[in-house]
Amino acid sequence: MDVQTTLLNAMKISISEIFETMFYMPVEFENKPEMEAVINASSVMAASISFSGARSGHFKGIFPVSVLKSIASAFMGIDESKITQNDMTGTIGEIVNMIAGNTLTLAGGDFHLELPEILNHKDLEIKAPDNTLEGRTFVKTLNGLFSVSFDLI
């Protein structure tokens, strides 16, 4: 199995384990072209985390604010109406950190994770170089849809 497929499979396993264990949310994976429009049309928050080691790259999570708010509520154990912007920022950073760390551990090899960064809309438009290996999945929860992706440099 090639590196890209191995990492994508490990990422899906990580997402399932993390969301079912930490957030008590079952997930399904969908990769239909129309999913892109759902994410892009929404008011979203995004975070990225860089890694280095045998390979280097980034993981990125893009969440509609409404979905992230429900995830933050489940994670923090407080009512959704009391979730603040800071709560969502912390939650999305922790999500990409957990997904990246678990995915890279499952895929094997030594790696170093940087701190997660919150992305702005301009950062979402930046395309990876042509020689970059990429993988992406759309994740469906009871509360909506989000995407997680990686690139390998």
C-alpha cells in the first residue's frame, strides 16, 4: 500500500476513534464532490498542524461553526449556548492535534508535531505545490459535516 493510502486509512481510523471516544459522536465518511460546497458555503473555522520526521507536512480540519460548537459542547461538557469563540478555538486545535498524532502513530515512524494554528480564509485558499501528496475525507456526524485533510511534502 502506498504512503498516501496508508495515511488516509490511518486518518479515518483516528477520526473514528477520537470522535467516538472523546466526543461520543459516531462518524461516517463521505467523499462526494458536493461535500466541498457544503464546507465552503458555511461559516467555518479551520486549524492546521505541521509535522516533521521521515516525511513532513500538515493536517488541516475545516468545520462549520455550528458543527464545531456542538463538538466543543460535547468535549467540554457544557451547554452549547455557553460555548465561546475561545472554546471553539481550543477545541479545533485539540482536534487536529489528536487526529495528526494518532494518524502518524498508526502509520508508523518518528515524527514531531508543532503547535496547532488557527487558519483564516486566505490560508484556506493556498494550494499545495504540485509534487505534494494529499488526502482528504469528509466526515459526517449527527450535527453536520466537516473535512480533514493532509499534505505530505
